[in-house]
Amino acid sequence: MQLTKGMTAIVTGGVSGLGEASAIALLERGLNVVAVDLNEERGAAMEQHYAGQLKFIKADVADGEQMQAAITAAETFGEFRALIHCAGVGGPVRLVDKDGNPGSLEKYTQIVRVNLIGTFNTLRLSAASMAKNAPIDEERGACVLTASVAGYEGQIGQIPYASAKAGIIGMTLVAARDLATKRIRVCTIAPGLFDTPILAKLPDDIRQSLAASVPNPPRLGKPNEYALTALHILENPMLNGETIRLDGAIRMQPR
């Protein structure tokens, strides 16, 4: 699918990290972008900076009504044909904590809700909207989801995050097959260690240790490298139903 001026994309988690880089890459191609996030201050700043080309919508990706409002905003902004879904949260949960108590069901549920249910919710609503488009070069739209290498090699304490990201990996091929008759493609990117605001909160020595654990290149990934991959997926009509690891050949250790 050729990304052209006047086309609209939704980017969730669109005002920081991987989502912000993706939104900027789309804007540079001349697309309109609806950036979905919960950070109102950052969203308002981006909307002002890219006035007329970017619209910020505050929405919880796992909420049907809120995400439908974002879809409607995209439809009125131009032809909604592209989704890059980056929104997600993390947080440690152990099955048995240091005091011998069972891990938090509430925290597990919250992380899975945002990451996995939020992905399903965003994808179903986006696909229903894209299915109404007239085909262009045999396509009505394309969707890029975000998993993680944790979906393959989750570390100790990552059980809710790993569960959710593994669910997205498992969702990808089924979604692509499900939407094949609608001529909508679905792929997933599974990033490794990227230099995002979450990692920025860590001490420098830990960040350096993480960077050194990546075989090649021996550094953290750059958000624009995720964006390059996402845009390639959107534009390459033969990429469908695939999860692409974007990780510098890292394989995560147990801890």
C-alpha cells in the first residue's frame, strides 16, 4: 500500500517512544495522523506543533467507546487506511512474592487488559472501518501491531507482560487470515531493547549493561528504527501474518 498525502493513520501510544517516532515518520510522508495516548500535555504539544496534520485523541485503547471516537476522528481526517498500534504498559509480577504471597491478580489483569485486550479492541475497530474503503491496488488497509521479544523469552517478573505479548504474536496470523477477504493486512513487530522513555528511567549503568547485551549492533534500538520497519510493513503488500523480531539478535536471559 503506497502511503500518500491525504491518507490517515492512527498511531496508538503516539506521543512518546516508538509511537511518536512512527507518527513523525508518517507525517513526513504527508499523511494525516491521529495520535492516541493518555498523555494530554504531550499530545497537546504535538497537535500544536503539527497543526492541521496531527490530531491528538485521549483514549484508553481497551475501552470500546473511547477507541471508536478515535476511529471516527481518523475517518473525518482523511481516508483511514493505516494503523500502528504501540500502546502498552509493563510492570513486575511474580507468581509468589518474596514474602511467600501469591502474585497480584489485579496487576496481572491490568497489564493484560491494556496490552492484549487493547490490541484486540483497537484492531477490531480499525478493521471494521478500513473494510468500508474502496480497494487501492487490492488493499483496503494495513495494520502493524507491537509485541516484544518478551513474548518469546519473558524474564522472571515479566509474566503478565510476556503473556500479553505472546497473545499478540498468536493473534497475528489468525487476524491476517480473518481479514484476508477484506483485503486488510496484519503484521506484528517484536522489538528487543529500545531507547524509550521506560528505559530512560533506569540508571545509566543498567542502561549500559542492557545495551551491551545486544549482539549487533551492541546498543539499544532507536525508535526511528522501529518506525522504519512499521512503514515498510505498511508499504510492502506481501508482508502479512508475520511477526518480525527487531532485536539485534538478542535472546533474553531468565533475569
